[in-house]
Amino acid sequence: MIESDTYEILALKYGTHQNRTRADNFLAADDHARPEPIDYFVWVIRNAERTILVDTGFDRAEAEARGRTLTHEPREVLRHVGIDADKVDTVVVSHLHYDHAGTLDHFPGARLHIQDAEVEFATGRCMCEPFMRKSFTVEHVCSLVKRVYQGRVTFHDGDGVIAPGITVHKASGHSRGLQCVRVQTASGAVVLAVDAAHMYENLERRQPFPIVVDVADTLRSYDKLYSLASTPAHVVPGHDPLVLKRYPAMNSQSEGLVHRLDVPRLR
């Protein structure tokens, strides 16, 4: 039986982008032409009392428009772990980029948790600049705003509590109001970095991802991720295919699709 203040964490892979190089994932990459794919995830945090979703991914139309490979829509992969999207009541939106807030409408009953700074950024003057808005899709942002008018959004300014044992923390740099998620588990405090660190190497070599609003903030956010986690091994990046190698599958049928993050790393 899982204690009420500790949780199971599942990483659910819903897509991939194979046609990438290191120049797409690291500022000033040395071997810039080497292939460097990324994976796309949403995350489930749950115990006997509650189930919380972190991010909502993107759908088939968005995948086609952006040249990404979608293996499952997020609501489809959630069914593999017994979760009905219509019944999800809490969603943490790490930030409003297309691959993290793309299917908000698939979760009509959920209350959304987001940082003040992210909504201000995604609806403010920075979006007049094509470079700044290229990672956003206006329909996704409008979906969030509609939910605000329905009274179904909780805003956070820095640190915030989602539930006992689950907190969010502003970790800006990649986006102005990006937030990471800290989760108490039986093996310690795990930090879902989401896009505060796309890859393990972003953290370990302190080499930021090229889509960045503020490089200095990104580097400070790396320090914050480590300070929040029980150990450096408890920080989980948001897009690294190594996550599926360093953490075990939920069961023998979910290899490469659903892996557990609340247990010690395999390596």
C-alpha cells in the first residue's frame, strides 16, 4: 500500500522526433551534426487517493504540422494505465509550448495549474516576435484562456502546493514561466524537470537547449532542480530517450511505453 504522502510516478511516451542532430538539442554543440533524437512524454503521479497528470502533449494534427512522430495521443496511452481522460481532475501544465499543452481539451473536467509568468508570456508582447512564438500554438493558448474564464485554472507565482507531497517550482529559462514538479516517493524526492532540462546532458554539462528565453535563468534553474531532488539521480529530464533505459517498465507489456520513475534508477 502506497502511503498517502508518497506517490508512484509514470513516464508515458507518446511520440518521438528522430530527425534531429545535437545542434537541435545543445547550444554550441561540438559535434553538431551527430544524430540526437528526442522522445515526448506526459507524466502520471498517483497513489491510492489521487491521480495527477503533468502536461497533455500534442495530437495527430499537431504532429503532422510539425513533422513529429506520434505513436499514441496522450489520452490513448493513459488508457494503458487505467486512466480515463474525462475523469482526470488535476493537470499541472509545465508551460504552454505545443508539446506540453496541446490536448487540454481532451481533459474537460480538469483544473489546470500553471505559473502566472507563463500565461503573461504566452499572451503578451513577446508573442509579436515570430522567433518567440514558434514553440507555441495559438489554439492551445486560447484553450487555456477559456479555462481561466471557466474558473478552472489555479495560478502559481513561484513555489506552489498541488497536493500533499507534490509541489511546483518556477524554473524559467526555456520559457518565461516554466515550472518543474517535485514529488515525494518511497525512494526520495523526485523532480520532474520537464523542459527545465530536456536531456541529461543539458544538466550534466551545463549546456542549455537552443530554444531559450534566458540562458542565465536556465543555468540557475539547473541548480534549483538539483537542490529540490534527494540526489542528482532523482532529477528526470523531459525529453531524453535514456529515461526509458534508466528506469524500469511498469510491467512486461509496457516496455518503451510506460516506465516507473519512483524507483531507484537502473544505472
